[in-house]
Amino acid sequence: MQQMSAYIKANPDIAGMSWFSEGSNNVLNNPAELAAFTQMEKDLGGQSA
């Protein structure tokens, strides 16, 4: 997620991104992954819906 955040920041032509999780592969089920996702979201200026 850190690499994706850096890539998006370095490429201003990227206007948006979409993320989805499904079933047991859900980022919300893992506290470390959720923290990384939340940080990426903050780094990119977003907020959770």
C-alpha cells in the first residue's frame, strides 16, 4: 500500500482509484492491513465513505 500511494502521488495524471475486498480476503479483517490502508487513504487526501 505504501508503494501504491507513492506511485499515485508521483503520477498526477491518475485521477482516482478503486479498492474492494471480498470474503476472508477483506482488509478490514486484519488490523495491520487496515492501518496501512487508512494511512494510504490519508496520504492521498481521501476519507472513508
